[in-house]
Amino acid sequence: MGILIFCILALLIPAEILNKIGLLELQNEYNVLIWIALFLSLSLLFSHFLFQSFPFFSGLIKNQKDNYLGRRRLKNLSKDEKTMLNKYFKENTRVQEISIYHGIKADLINFGIIYQSSNAIQPAHHTFEYSISSWAYKYLKKHPEFLEGAIFEEDMLPVD
């Protein structure tokens, strides 16, 4: 900050005053360096202001990156993952109970496709409630072909 103030003063103070305090020769000799230092100081100040005053910019960038990776992941779902996600649309809900022992949900959580919406466990079923993220719900509504090949409970053979 001190460099910025010095540069501004060195460039804005009239030549007569600089001559009286003995800095006119310094300003003439280092004029280009003073301009470079001013530009760099202003750039650093602006970037600091941008990321400190508006933290949502960094969050926005992260969300865009996460959504991109999540959309790519939705194009390459396994049959079990398709079945789990298709249940949201089949039952017309944004929340479903998923067993704590069900390993399929882990990858979907990592990509932000679903998330644990409640910490309350259903003791009788050993399940938590999981919600589908709004961007994934909208994307799958728009592209139902990504859920083709899902296995439905009525299609499964009974286990003896």
C-alpha cells in the first residue's frame, strides 16, 4: 500500500514542489519504474479487493467446475446408479431413503449429484434421507436418456 501511495504522489505532485524537496531528479530518472510499480500495486490491490470483498466469486467458480464434472459423471452412470437416480423421478420426489450400507451412493455424493439431507437415521431401516441436487434434477429432467437402462424393482427376479 505504501508503494502505491508513493507512486501516486511521485506522479501527481507538481514539478516545482518535487524540485523544492529534491525529488525531481529521482522522478525523472525512475519515471518508467514508478509507472510499473503503480500498475503492479493497483493490480494486486484490485485482485485482493475482488477476492476478499466478494467471496461468492470463488464459490461461483467452484460451483461451475463441480457442475461440469457432475454433468460429465451423469453421462457415465452404472445401472445401479441409474436405478437409484431414476427412483427420484419415478416417485416424483426430491428425497429418498437410502441404506447406510448402500455403497452406490458414495460416488454420487462425491460428484454433488445427491447429498444427505437429514442427519436423522431411520432406526428400523438403517437409512438416511438423501436429496438430489437441483442442478442434477433439472439436467436429468432435460436428458432422461442418461437414465435409460435403469433396473426397476418390478423387473428384478425374486431371490429365493
